Amino acid sequence: MDGGKKAKVASGGGGSESPTGETTATADPTINPVDGTRYTYQDNEWHMYGHEDRTKKENWVNADSQTGIYFNHSVRTDFVAEHFDDMFDMYIRNVSYRETPVPAQLLDYEFTWMNNTHMNMTVTFFEPYMLGLLVKKSDRLYIQMKHDILDTTGRFKEPEYEPLNGMFIDQRRDKGDKGKTLMTLHQKDCKKDAQDGGETDAKGRRLQATTTRATDDEYKNRRKIFGYARIDLQFDWRNELMAYWRQLAIQVYWYLLAVIVLQFIMLALRQVGFLPLWTLIEYMQLCAFIPLYNFRMIPYLYDAFKPFLVSHLVLTNKAFILTEMEDDYFEDTYRYFWLNTAKLGQALALMVGLFALTIVLNIVIGVLYCLTPNKQGRCGQCLGGVLSQFKFNVYIRLYMLTYFDLTFFSVMKIVEGNPTDNPSELRKMATIVSYVILVLSAVVPFFLMFVVCRRFEVMKIKHAKAAFNTVVLKIDKQSRWRLVVPGYFFFRRYLTACLLSMPQDNTFIFLQYVFILMSSHAYVLFLVAIKPYQSPLLNNYMLANETFYSALIIAIFIFSDATPELGIKIAAGVVLIAAIFLLIFSNFLMILVLMWRGKARLKDEIKQAKLKRAEKELMEEEEEEDRRQR
């Protein structure tokens, strides 16, 4: 049996959709030669559940370790559940079975819901997080009927297994022959064993085979009465390791949020610049969406990345708006990451709210400044300085922080399109807004870079660059090549957002990994060769962040089908966790260094670094000129 028929898994005590599979109708009447009773056999078959998504042909054990079996005709399912171990064997074959033919361990199972035909069960795997890690190959859960308990008519053997016939609901017929309809199991397969050789009695039961070959094949076809289901990536929170990572992720989630707020306060008080804070948020944004690429990580590693969703304003596990979309996921990778449409919509609403709050704050500070009697006093200068940042640094930085998400949401909506032929006005409006945002995501960065390049000659003057200083924050303005940094910032996020919205069945899905890998390596080389920031400290800090991010990208490739070995995947998981820790640690170390050195010392170091760089560049120009004259 291939288990190809479909049945919808029931949840809780709810109903279940009946399968539309084939049935074997009344056939094969047989007369008992002893008492003359006429028997009519009605065949029954069992199958494993299909995928909840009817477009997928394989049977499925879902991410919550739920599966089940169903029968074509009614049986006493409570009897089957009670004697399940007497009738069936359950085992797992993982992807490495052929190399190491030792099945993975199935610890337990529990029936959670039953009716006359359907039996839902939840299984417990040993190390469930090591199952379902490949896309093209699959770990499988097998349910196989014990081959030696059925006779060749599909009834349980007498006398040893005859009590198991209690699962059948046999029906007496009210006709004149006082016959009886007997239920059988997989009679076609059982009959094949009788047809392959050997003698049978009056009821069709096979007698002792007449040849050695026939004896060896006595159960040949009955051994094939089994079903299997592909095991999805398992998120079994009953497992201790999985539960530990989930609790750790929840705690780190709030720690990171507190770290961001605390860093903002500390850097503002010491007046040493916000570059470490913006850098941390920017790399958190890039890292947060790594699980959405076309790879299957070990399930508990998804929790290692979830705290980074703070940078995308995904602040709660439960959405409070668009709750009807909590079960709506763009792709399977989004479901593994538990990033549904409702959470993304809530994050977008928070971004709009943040923009509105910024405008209100700008108005309030402007009013307070106008009401200040002494503009040259301490209070007036403080309000004036803050107000000057709203023209236009605050808005530019806010746009830079939300740029990735706005582009990503717009592209995802455009790719998704309208799921119905008659979309609502709200969906039409959302599609139009998505196109507008996507166009602006291309136009606004181009405009900003045009302004920066146009005013390059006067950028060395502090007041000339004050209105857009956040675009070129801490970048050395001695060379136009160093202006690649803000341009690269927008370019990488724009293409990453587009590639993230690419469906997994797209022919060019491999471009996701190729782009993020090549772009990261290219940026590492750029930082090493050009050193675009004002001091060695800042250049080393940015290089460290990009290096750890590159390590994440390299390690994530191990979770593709190209590396099926589980041991290597575990090692890659260690590298991922280490890279995440180092990314956070480098930021923490940078904050300590800035707090210790202070504003004045940092300025002196930047001046000295500029002088050394100018001298070096001058010497290189002279050497180049000498080579030309020769």
C-alpha cells in the first residue's frame, strides 16, 4: 500500500473530512461446507493521512508530530487503539538508513481523536529535531501491519488471532439465505498469497505450501500491507532541548530590546556617536531573515535567530491585529520560523506608528523651541540642536532602519498578488501601495546618493553636511570610493528583500544564497582594501561584524541537501550559535571602548588617523607619478 489517499487531520475534538478513496464492494460469496452458511466478504483498507495541503501528494507527519490512519469502512476504532501493538508495527527510516541501516527511535504514540473511520495520533520521536532536515530526501514514519496475523481471505487467523476480529462490525443479512457479511482487511493482497502457490481450504485459507519456495513466500504480499508518511521538520516542544531553546529565545528577546534602549541612552549621554547602535540593528535585521532562505535548519536553531526579529519590530509572539491571518504563511520556511502574515502586518503598523510619532515629536520640539524666550540659553541651544537633527537626519535614519522591511513587505505583497478573482477594495489598495513603496525604495536611495555625490566637494565642512550626516556617518570623506558604503547599504537590502520573496519552487531560487554570499565577501574585501571609516577602531569594528555575518552565511549552506550528514549539520549549528554570540559580543566590546575613551579622545584619534592616511595617500601618489615619468 502506498498510502496515497488523502484525509484531513482533525484537531482537538472537531470533525474530520471523509476521504474519497476507492472501496472494494461486495464480492466473493463463499458457502461454508459444514453448516451451509453463505458468507459475503466486504473488504476494508486502511491508509495513512495525507498532507493538509491537498496539492502535496505525499502522506505527512506534520511539524507538531501529528499523523493518523483511516479506514474505508467503519470499524471499532477504540478496539483498534487498544490492540494497536498487536496489529501494527511502527518504525522510522531516516535518510541515512541505507548507509547505516539502524532505524531512528520512536519512543511513544498517543491517539488524540477517533471516530468510526479516522484515528488521529501524536507520536514522540527520539531527538525529533534531527528529522526532516532535507528537502529532496525524506525521513519516513512507517506503519506496517503484522504480516502473520491475517489469513488469505483477509480475516485474522484462527485461533491465535481470532479475537482481533473484534475490530470488525460484521453485518447479518436479512435475506432468506440467512447469510452474513464479513469484513476483511486488504483481501486483494491476502488473496495473492493464496494464488502464488500452495493449497487452500474451503474458506480460501492457505494450507501448508507444497514446496520450499512457496513456504518462503508464504507472506510475500501480506508483508506489503504498510503505509508511510514523510516526516516534516519537527517542532516538538515536549522535548527538553527544544523547550530549553524556546525559553532562552523568549528571554534573549527582551534582553536585546533592553540592550538597544540602553545603548541609545549611553551613547547619547557620552556623545560618542550612534554608529555602534545603528550597526547592531542593521546586522540584526540581516541575520533575522536568514532562516527564511531555502534551507532547513535544526529546529531549535530557529529560536536562536528569533530574538533578532526585534529589529523588525516583531515584538510579540502573538499578533493583536489581523488575527485571522495567524495561520497564513508565505512559504514553509516562514511557517518554520513562525513568522505569519499577521505578525508582519503588525510590524508594518508599528513602523507607520513610529513615523507618526516622529512627526509629532518634531512638532512638539519645534513648538517648545519657539516658546523658549532665550534661544541662546542652555535650554534654547539644547532644543535647537535637537530640532536641527529633524532636518533631516532623524527622518533619513528612520527611513534607513525601516527600508529593508518596507521593501520586503511590498515585494512580498506583489508576488502574492490577489488570491481571489474578486479581491476586496482593501486588497486592491494594499497592492497599489506596495507598488508605490517599491518604486520609492528604488528612487529615494538614488536621490540621497545623488545629493551626497553632488555635494562631495563641500562635505569636509561640518555645516555643509549637517542635514544628511547620518547617511555618511563616520565615513572618511577624502575619497569618493568611500561613498560606496551608503550605496551598498541600500543595494544589498533591496535585492535581499526581492530574493526573500521568491517562491521556493522558482527555478532561480539558488540566487538567494549566491547573492548574499558573494555580496558579503565583496564587502569584506572592500573594507580590507579601502578602509572607508575615519579611524582604525571603526574599520576593525565594521570588518568584525561583516566577518561574523559571512560566517553565518557560510554555515547556513550546510543545512542544504548538499550536506546530508547529520554530524556536519550539528557542527554547523555550533558555528551559527558562535557567530551570533560574537556578533553581539563585538558590539558590547565596542560600546565599552567608546565609553572608556570618550568624545575628546575619539576625535583626536580620528584626526591622527586622517593625517596618517593623507600622508600615505600622498606618498602613493608621488610613487605613482615617479613610475609614470620613468
